[in-house]
Amino acid sequence: MGSEDTKRLLLFFAIVFAIMLLWRPLFQKYMPQPPASPGSAPAGGENAGSSQPSPATAPAASAKAAPALPPTPIEGGKAQDIVVENDLYRITFSTQGAVVTSWVLKKFQDQNDRPLDVVNQPACAQLGFPMSVTLPDAVLAEKFNSAVYAVEPGAAAGQTLHAPAQLKFVFSDGKAEVQKTFAFGDTYQVDAQVSAIEGGSYLPVGVA
């Protein structure tokens, strides 16, 4: 692996690691763990703010009841791209799967002296793109990762958003639902919150 490829890989992991660290306060704020039963030990689980470079995992349960799913499915139409950018990066999301298909760092160059894209397209086509979800139910996860998401609030597919901005993707089949919310500022920091609900309960969702 050349020095440019090594730099590209290190930058990608640094960004993913930073996003994972930011999920911890978001999960603690919006989906707190339920109190342990008297006389029982706390349940073990993977922390969304773990320093290990592994998929972040949402809490398996919430102290609050999950919101009721809408009576009708929520989904987008034709798959399209939405771009978010500031002076430092240009991120392209696809409404199909609500995943990141490109993350260009404007201040860095690749081996061809072009702005560095830290998303490896050939690898992701086989292994999954950033922000695809993982669940204990692989069939349900595949459904969420191939569905076309609706965009809220008011962000139109195909447009470019200039940070500071917020972007929310929602998909529901009337039985299960996934929401992905992203907040962008003037720095490299991107705040992300991902949740999955089925049968009135939050699911232990991971993010690739």
C-alpha cells in the first residue's frame, strides 16, 4: 500500500472514529438506558462512544416507550443524491439506504492531485457504504439498507445544502422504522443520530 493510500485510509478512520465518539452524548440524551431491576447486575452492551474502531451500537432498550409508528409507510420515490458541503468537505448522501456515497476533503489531495475522497467506491459496493445499518435481523437490515428514504424536514433530493445545516432521513414500512439525523457545522465535526423501531420497541442498531 502506497503512502497516499495509507493517508487516505487513516483519514477515513479518523472521521468515522470522530462520528462514533459524538453519538455517545446523543444516545444518552435521547435514548437513556432503563434502570436496572433491584438485585440484578447491569446488562452488558457495546457503547456507542467506545474508542474501539467498531460499529457503534444503539442501546437495546429505552426508558421511554418508542413512539408509535405511522399508520401508513414513509418512503421516498426515485433514489437521488443530496450534497452537504462547507469550506472543508463535500459529502454526498444517497436517499437509497440513506448512506454516504462520497466524502471529499477539500484541503487534501489524492495521488492525482484532486480533492481526496475517503469513501472507497469499489470496496463499499461490496461491503456496504458508510451509515448503512446493521441489526440482529439481517433480513430487516437489508431491507433498511436498500429502501429509498424520505427526507425531512424540507430538504429536497438532488439539492446542495450549505453547512450549518441539518438532514433527516426516515423510512417506515408501517411495522418497522429507521431514522437517521445529521447536523453539520463549519468544522469537520458531523453529529449523527440513528434509531430503529419495531413492534413499539427500539432495536439495537449498529452503523457500518
